[in-house]
Amino acid sequence: MAFDFFGFKIVRKELPPEEQSHINNIVPPVDTEGSIISSGGYFGTSYNLEFSSTNENLLINKYREVSMQPEIESAIDEIINEAISISDTNMPVEIVLDGLKYSDEIKDMIRGEFDVILNLLNFKTNAYEIFKRWYVDGRINYYISIDTKKSQEGIKQLSFMDPRKLKKVKDVIKKKNERGVEIIDKVEEYYIYSDKQTVKLTNDTIATVTSGLVDDKNNIIVLSYLHKAIKPLNQLRMLEDATVIYRLARAPERRIFYVDVGNLPKLKAEQYLNEIIGKYRNKVVYDSETGEVRDDKKTLSMIDDFWIPRREGGRGTEITTLPAGQNLGELDDIKYFQRKLYNCLHVPVGRLENTATFNSARATEINKEEIKFFKFVQRLRNRFSILFIDLLKKQLILKRIVTPEEWDSEIANEIYFDYKKDSYFMEFNDSEIMKNRMEVAKEAVGLGEDYFSKDYIKKHILKLTEEEVDQIEVETGVEKEDEKENTETDAAGVEGETTPEATPPEETQ
């Protein structure tokens, strides 16, 4: 049995009939990549990509627009700085193969190929931008280029693909079983790339990772992590604009002009009043797009006095002053929506304050929000690592380092990626936990072996695993042997030493 991989036939290991899978499934595959899932045959299936692509493209444009807002940009910066640590010397991420049961030679080859992938991505320089692009858009795609005549040389180039021009399609091929029930026979995956022309691309030529979030109403649309922040951001913007307008309108004192019009007819009185208003009034407006306050005769005034005609027999022309608005410094409503916005993005609200201090002395002083934020960032890292796994798989198979069966059964679940961290929250937390455990263990040892054995203390109080216990026993045994040898050597040296004879003092004349 063979399958196509970049247009090449790779032969799979043929299993005997008794070991082959005979599982029947009637449920289409669960999709978190925004794929169009369609039931049909190999050919002749038509798709209406316009609806899905249009809505998805509008969302991506919206996400990018939202990411440019100051509050959102600041929150994104906090998230990415926490997820990606840039160093002058080391890569932001390293592959860990401790659980892989392969020789050191194979592990070194895997590490070398992973470094090749990072260099193709230029990840050391562009890690921040790549992670941000994935976070904002909710997906990121790369086109894999290889030398078709030298496929064993692996991936030659990785090119970013605009997600607005790419759509994944899954053809679900069904057949009827002996009972007449339609079961899934095969799932064929490929991509449709639409730029100036529409091109069908194989699944092997594209490396992709999405946010894993899909629209519940329409599961063919992938959502960004910024999707939940759109509504709070709009509310915050409207409230800020309304607050500014209110401040401008209520901050100054207003005047009421009672203009004496005598016994003029109604039309003549209104004309006279309008002439007076046009002569003395200053019209000031607020521009919500630029945040400027300007004088504009064509726009509705935000600051206006009141002009009221007064007939003959009144008190004549009079000017009355109205007091300005009170409590104009209250911003609790704006702060509420700011906190709501940051909560939607899982960013600690305390980071809103510029005066917030960072205390890295003890783990007990870490805010609970910071711990939740750390776990959220870790989930982002794990999701983003799918891109590395996809690229590494294709690279190792192309270079014939591993087979598809070896990757699926032995490697895929035994590797993980270590992202360099600037934050030492978890390290401090682990230190505090270990310190407390050691104090309890010390008290348990003081009670004697009648209450707690050494093995019990190691396993149940110090929470050491079997491997750690064995390793500690081996290392302590070696250290004791070395100490014993050093002691015997020192003792032998002392016994072999002789005391030099005292030299008589020289006679003085």
C-alpha cells in the first residue's frame, strides 16, 4: 500500500489481514480548521466557496483592524512577550526528546532538522511577528517548497500564504455497508488557493495551524482569539467618545440670553434673534475620528448657549449663567469596560496600571490572575507548536530519517517544545512547594522510623517518582564511595608524612 507525499509514492508497511482495521464510522471528522466538509466522490463535486470565504475574509480584516487599537495592541504585546522570549544567543524554542526511545544519533538528527525548520522560518528574528500574525488572524499558513529532483534534501523554502486566499476542503467519501447504512470510506483533504486564479493544492504542500476556535453556528469559519474582544472594544470606544463629548459640553458654563424683541411680529422677532445669534455665537464641535475640537459651522454644535426672545413688558434683555456639570472626573464606567476588555483577552487587569510593580521575590506574592495568565499562555504555546510538529514530520519523512508509521506510533506523542521564559512564576512556585515539603519531611524524620519510613517520606511527602528515587540512590551511592576514597587517601597521606628535624640556630659571634 502506498500514498502520495509531495507527488512521490511512499510505500507503507503492509499489515496482514487480521491486523488491518475494520472500523466502520458514520460520523464525519470533527474539524477545527474551518474546512469545508462535503460528501461526494473523487470528481464532479462543486463547492460554493464564496459565502465562506467572504465572511471569513471580513472577519480577518476586522481582527487586523481591532489589533491596531491602543488597548488591544497593548494586551497583544503583553501576551506575545510572555509567550515568546527573544534572546541574543539562543532560539526562542527548543525541541525536547527525553521521552523518545531512540538512539542519541537519531535524536541529534531530529534536533538538527528542527533547527533547519527554525532557520527556514527565520524564527529567531521573526518569532514575535509570526506568533502575532497567528494570534491576530486565528491561523497561519506556509507553502512548502522542495526540489522535486532532490526530494531527499528536504524542505527548501517556506512561504507565508495569506489566509484570506486559502481554504481547506475535506471530501468525505461514503459507501454503504451490508446493511445499507452509509459509512465513511475515505476522507480526502486538499486546499483551494484563490488569487488571480484558483489552484488546487495537496495537503502535503501546506503547513498550517489555527486557533482551534470555530463559530458554533457555522463551523467552517475559524475565529481569532480577538473575537470576544470586538464587542467590549466597541462599547469602550462609544463610551469614551460619549464621555469626551459630555465633558466638552458640560465643562463650560452656559448662558441664557433673553433678547428683548419689543412688539415685533413673530417672523420679524425670529429673524432678529437669528441675526443676534449669528453675530455673537461661537460654535465648537468634537471630531470623534481625530479626537480634535474645532470650529465648524456645518456640524451640530456641542457647546451651545440658549437664546430666548422676550416680549415688550418683560424685564428687557438679560443674560443668565448656568453652572457647569458636576463630577466630570468620574471614570468608573470607562475603567469597567477596560477591565472587561482585558478579561476577554485573559490579560491580568493589574497590567493596565502603569504604576503596577513586579515583585519576583516570592511565589506567595504572585497574583492569582498572573497564574491564570501563565496557563493561558502555555495553552497558546501548545497550540502554536502544531506548526512545528507538522513541518518536522514532513521534513523527517522527506529525508527518510523516519517512516510515517514510526512518526505516528513512536515519535508524535513523545516530543514537546520548550519555550524560553522570562517569567519565573512557576519556578518560584515550585521552589516554595519543595521548601514546604522538605520542612514536613524533616519533621517526619524527627518522629523516627516507627511512624514514617524513608521510602514513604520520599514518595508521599517529597512526591518523588520511582525514577527519581532510583537516580538519587545511585548518585548518593557514588558520592559516598568517592567520599570514602578521598578520606582513605587523605588518611594514608597523613600517616606517610614525616616531621622534619629541627635545624639548630646559627651561632652568633
